[in-house]
Amino acid sequence: SAVISQKPSRDICQRGTSLTIQCQVDSQVTMMFWYRQQPGQSLTLIATANQGSEATYESGFVIDKFPISRPNLTFSTLTVSNMSPEDSSIYLCSVEKGLAGGFWSENIQYFGAGTRLSVL
Amino acid sequence: AQKITQTQPGMFVQEKEAVTLDCTYDTSDQSYGLFWYKQPSSGEMIFLIYQGSYDEQNATEGRYSLNFQKARKSANLVISASQLGDSAMYFCAMRELYNQGGKLIFGQGTELSVKP
């Protein structure tokens, strides 16, 4: 498994400001993932962050709004920029751990505790 | 079309009884993985159990078991001897080896409430 520390756990922000969420893992991982969970909804993948390259964003998410950094193999940040009330969500980071020689589809994603963001 | 369907928005179960949470999936891939996660009100996502498409035996992890029926494309989660701490949202998820870019796709979730 993996131990993932995500900060802050929650925040209340004003419209138009930005918030940076940190994700720290207890071991080196190739890929880190950022998800958004809007109130009462399921998880939606925002982007995949590989160390040493630009993050890959999913449809509907853009780098200007959700810039991501991945400076090393144990750390990543997600910034929610120019926030509006529609950005009020839980943001979660996750990492993959798999069995050596196993199928890629068998990799388990482990999640941080999430950041509960409210935008006023 | 929905890749993962959880038809029960909410479920109630009496403490110490067993409960089954339904999950059906849609894929044309031969290699895929099925996952269940628990999300308490605190918001964290907790991995519970995994089933591979080639696994012939149903996965079990303590009080959790996965009732895998490949021909019916269903992967129901069974929780035995429910406890009050099992009250949470439960998400079924799938990852295909080739389709969807290998992303983990989640269902809409089932909210389980355990009654004392």
C-alpha cells in the first residue's frame, strides 16, 4: 500500500483567489493522479502527473485553471486558480502500486484523505 | 453508455447482517480490473478489494468479498456481519488494460447506512 499525506484537509476560500494543494507519498511512484469530487457526485480525473514531464489533463480540465507540479517522485501539487463557487469540491490525489510482473490493470490506486474546498 | 453502473443510491442494513452492493460494468476489453472503495463522511477513499478479469476465484478480504459473475458483467460487493463503522459511500470502479487510456472509471456510488 501507500501512505499519502494531503494538505490542507479543508479550506474556505474567497472567489477569485487560488489554492495550492500538496500531496506527499511515503515512497517513490511514477504516476500521481488528481481527482475532483463535486458534492454528491462520483470522482472525476483531472490530470495525471508524471515526474519530469507536463501533466496530462482530461477533457474539460485545463492547465491554466488547474496547474500541476511534480518536482520529484514523492510529491505533487495541484493549484485551483481564480476560484468560483463551482470549484467547491473534494480534491483527491492518488498513486498507483502494483505487483511486479502483473497486469497494468491490476495496479491499485491509493488515495490521500482529500481536501474539502468551499469557495464563497 | 455508462461503464460502471451502481443501481442502488442508498441501502440500509441491520448491524451484524450481511449486505450486497450491486455493480455492473461494460467493457469489450478482455483484460480489466474491478475495484471497490469505501468513502466515509471524512472524504478519504479507502481501497477495499480487487478482482481481475482472469481470476477464477472470487476475491475476499476479511469481511469483504466480491461476487464476480463475468458472463453477467457484475461485480457485487458483499459485506458480512455489518458494523456501524461500515456506514459510508461505496464506489465500484473499473480499469481496462487497453480502453479508456487505462483510467480508473468510477460508478456513482451507493450510500450504505448500518442501523444499530
